[in-house]
Amino acid sequence: MAISDGWYLAGPVIAVAVVGVLAVVLRRALGRDAVRHEPSPVLDDFGLLRVAALADRSDTAAGVRSALAQAGIRSTVAVGMDGLINVLVFPDDADRARQVLDHPAPPPS
């Protein structure tokens, strides 16, 4: 096997070509065009849970959850697509939760 016949360069040249082709394919597949900012038909889907209240601060949401817990209503929070904090309850408790939040109990003295 003589080094002067040039075949010793074939392996590295093929490897560089394969890496180059992969780079181009991945760039097109995963580049800026792959991220689409199309509006979703359902912005905030919380499954079975219903929104009982919206809050813009976490301490306000914690206060709402506390009021609901005192009324025996289970709740949780989730941040919506608009950045607001959604206080969520089960559908069976949604009407009662709104009543509790519309007419809060006076603070204990």
C-alpha cells in the first residue's frame, strides 16, 4: 500500500462531506423556520378544571386559594398564556367558588 496514490485522503474527505450534509439538513429542519408562532385555537386548556379567578400576583392567588380552602373547595393554580395566574377548581365546585369569591367571609376577629 503506497501512500503516494492519494487514497489515504478519501476517508477524511468523505467524513467531512457527510458532516457537512448533515449540518445543512439539520439547520433547515431545526432552524428558525421550525418555530412557528401561529395562534392556538385553545390558548389555555386546563382539562376538566375551570377558572374560578384570575390574579396578576402570586400572593393574590394564594389569598384566593386560602378563601376557597376555608369554604372546603379544592383549588390549584396555573399560569396562562397571557401571564395571569389562573385559580382553578373542579367543575362541580365552580359555581360555589364564584359565590365564595363574590361574597367573601369577614376576617376572623
